[in-house]
Amino acid sequence: MQRGRRKLVVVSPDLALGGAQRVLLQLTQRWVEAGCAVEFVALKGGGELRSELPSGVTLRELVNQHGPQGVGLALSAFPRLVRYLRTARPDGVLSSVTGCNLLVSAAHMASGSTARLVLREATHAPAQGALARRVLMRAWYARADALVAVSAGVAGELIRFGLPPAKVHTIANPVDAERLQRLAKSGAPPPAMPARYLVAVGRLIPEKDYGCLLRAFALSNLKATHQLVIVGGGKLLGELRALAEVLGIGDRVLWLGAISNPYPLMAAAELYVLSSCHEGYPNVLLEALALGVRVVATDCRSGPRQLLQDGRYGLLVPVADPPALADAMLRA
């Protein structure tokens, strides 16, 4: 960062609870402290993290929080983002999350903006789904001045995907340990928390493979002495609850939904478990370590092995292997 009144624009899909959103807010705070003029643009309004926007930062929400989703959101936000870039004329633009990156890159081109464009990628290029999206990534990511990959694995994927190696920079996610510890002490765990528990935090989506975690917990003797606390919301809640009942652990799993400050309950947990089938650089694993909590993680692409330094700071187990995960949880 260079000091001076540079005008920077940070673009996020929204300000909902999420790792990318938290990272962008941390960066926004540091740029404000460095003397930059920063504006935060959310494609969709609302979100639990809206109140955490740093003081002095202008928030521009392009589409109402009750507006369209998916393609509809992109179609509504695109012309507004083009107009914004033409009038705001920033020196630099930072975007994160693949769909948002593609939209920002297209708007940057359509607006004729001369701002330096940086795109942050936290997931694997080959895992980005539809062929059309992958084609657009290859073409439009190459237009950026720089690409930030959150781990060596993600950087390697981008390069193998055909993007210029000179533009790809590996920068791990930040963690403010002092802030996390303050938050852990300032709040209180939800009422009626069990005395001894394991915790997992994250959206209830296929990539997190909570099914593997539930099966591992059901296989482990820990179910007799501990409860499993899962923090996060998502479309798989009903399916996962049903699986827990089938496995006979319905009364041993506590579903808390999304929580804006999960750090008090994370700090009090005996173990943090990450069961993902793939990651970029799992911030929540880093946060658990910063809070002094033991961790077990699947050795998925990519991030956990790099973050845990090949198992030095936590146990690594194969992906989608409930018996191995159950054994590691008990050992940890």
C-alpha cells in the first residue's frame, strides 16, 4: 500500500456473512488507515456485515436486497456498475468471488475505466462449473492488472487454466488475532450451550461436506461425551438434519444457523473440524488457530495443508473418509 489520497473501490457480491466479505472489510479498514479514499460497492444490498463497514467509507448498494438473484441480479447490477465506474473514476478496483469478478471485469471494460483492476480468487478454476463461465474466466481474468490467489493451490490452478503467470500473486487471507480475541471475550455463547462440544462453522453447502462430518461423529465415541455444534445456514439444512436423525445423533447435534460473531463459542470449543471436499484458503480454520483451538481438517484442495504446514498445526485426513475423520477427531 502506498500512502496518499488514492481512490479505491472494493466490490463484493453483498455484505452477507462470508469469508470473502470479511476479508474485503479488513482490507477496506487498512486502506482507510493508510489514507486512501475508499468506496465499498455491494451488488446486492443488505447483509449481516453491513454494520461492520469502517467509518468514513461510502457504501453503494446497486440492487435492493429483496431484488433478483443469480442472472437477474447480474443483469440489474451491470449497467449500474458501468455508470458508477464512469462517474467515480477510481484509481483502483478490487473485486472478489468468481461471479462478481466476471461482472466487474465486464463493467470495467464497458465503462472505459483506466483504474487498475485486481481480482481475488478463492476457489479452483476447474471447479467453477459451466463451460461458459470457464471461458469467460480465461478471457476476462486475463484483462486484470493482477490476480490474487489465496493459496498456492489456487494460484497453480489459475496458471494451469491458461492465465498469465506474471499476473498471478499468492496472498494468503489476513487474520487479526487481537481483534478475534476481543470479539471472543466481548460476546457470549448462545444460551443452553453444551458443556463439551466440537464445532464447525460455514454455510450448509455441498462443498463443506457436512454429511462426512455427521457420519464421522456418529462413528466416534465422542458422541457419548460431546455434542457437535454447527454454525451456518443454507439450503441443505433439512437434508442434513434428516441425515443426523438416520445416523442416530439427532439429539447430539446443535444447529445454530448463521451467527455474526461466532468467536465466543469457537473459543470455548474443544475441537474445530473442517470436513470440506475443496477449499481456497479456509479463513475459519485460521481463525480457530488464532483462538487457540485444536483443529482437524480434510486434506482437500487447497489451503488446509498449506495453512496447517503439512499437519504441524492440526491433523489432516483424506477427503470424504468418515472413519479417518472420526479417528482424527478422537485423537485430537
